[in-house]
Amino acid sequence: MLHEPVVDLKNCSVYQAEYEVLKEVNLVIDKGEFVYLVGKTGSGKSSFLKTLYGALELKSGEGKVCGEDLKKMNWKNISQLRRKMGIIFQDFNLLNDRTIKENLIFVLKSTGWKKGKEMDKRINDVLASVGLEGKAWKSPHQLSGGEQQRVVIARALLNEPLMVLADEPTGNLDPETADDIVRLIRQVCKERNMAVVFATHNYNILETYPGRVVRCQSGRLLDEKNYLV
Ligand SMILES: Nc1ncnc2c1ncn2[C@@H]1O[C@H](COP(=O)(O)OP(=O)(O)O)[C@@H](O)[C@H]1O
Ligand SMILES: [Mg+2]
């Protein structure tokens, strides 16, 4: 169990309704591993991530993610799976009528936290780890895009997931802020031994921060092992 990979897919297909987006997908991601997911718009990156977090059904193949069997997904398994994952989207998906703290409390309560003091401590910890200490009382619209994405990263860390899935998290940011966000995600996940799947079509990021690359192309997921500049 100790060395079980966080993602283990054997001959999987990714479907959007009846349309097969990717086929014959084989992929193993180890604990703490950082992986870029690249490919043109429409090549299947988001669909692939949705399959990993149980939003799209695994219709063929065998898949285990964070110890959960993707073939046996029901509402209970999905909530168990989601608790072991942090998900970061391009659009920040923050509730704009609530403060940062309220946004984070909302997530903690919906994942079973009850004690106010414990929630406060956890929120202070995650905000500090993304450099936003003292901003808990602000509303999302009082923060810059980069700061909002930091809140989203903090939110993804709340339940100390095994893996973080990031779907083009820098897509709405200027290049310098995008750089900060990549560096931050890499750093906080490395410190906590969390695996990361980071979807992007920004090749500058790969050149600045090289790493393992898997590519969606022509209906397949190609494992390129290492991207060398
Ligand atoms: N909700 C959906 N219903 C049907 N087809 C979809 C849906 N979302 C995406 N697709 C199709 O699946 C393919 C892959 O899309 P997507 O996974 O969004 O790619 P990417 O994230 O790489 O841009 C595209 O052909 C797209 O049109
Ligand atoms: Mg996408």
C-alpha cells in the first residue's frame, strides 16, 4: 500500500457522452510526482482530468486513482475520491458574495469539519503557505487575479490531498504572475509530497520549469517521460 501509485490506468478510454476522446490510455503517476499534461485545445486534457476526478465515467479499461477504483464510482466513492484531491481550475470559481475565509469554511464544512477553532487554524495555515496571511477578510473581487488563484491553491490544500489536479491554472494570468503560480504549486506540493497533474498549453512554463510531460494527441495520451529543453 505504501508504494501504491496515485494514478494507475490500464488501457483506459476517455469518453464525452458517446464520443471517445482518448483511447488506450496507460499511465502511472507516483506519489509526489509532478506531471505536465499538454496538448492542443480540444485534444482532451480537461476530459482526461474529469475522468481522474470521477466527473466522467470510466467506460472501458481499469483505473485506480488515490486508492479508489474508477470503475466502481457512486456518489459515496466520488466524495471519498474528491477528498483526496485538490482541484484547481482556470476560472477561479470563488464565491464572490463571501469573504476568502467564508469561501474556505464552506469547503471545510462540506467535507465534514465542525470545530471553529480547528477550521480557523487550518485556514490560517493554508493562507500562510500561499503568502496570503491577513487577507482572509477580503472579498475575491478585492484581490488581483494572481491572488485569487493563490486562494484557489489554498482551497485545494485544505484537506491535505494526495494529488492536485490543475486545469490550465495560469490561463487567465499575465506571464509573470503565471510564473509565480507555477512556482508556488510546485513548491507547496513538493513540500507535502502531493502528486500534481498540471494541464497547460503554455510551453514557456515547461521551459522554465522542466518536468515529466504527457501529451494528448490524435486521441492518445503519449507519455514523453521527460521534457528536455
Ligand atoms: N461536455 C462535452 N460534451 C461533448 N463533448 C465535449 C464536451 N466537452 C468537451 N468535449 C469534446 O471533447 C474533446 C476534448 O475536449 P477537452 O477535453 O475540453 O480538451 P482540452 O481541455 O484539451 O481543450 C473536444 O473534441 C471537445 O469538443
Ligand atoms: Mg481544457
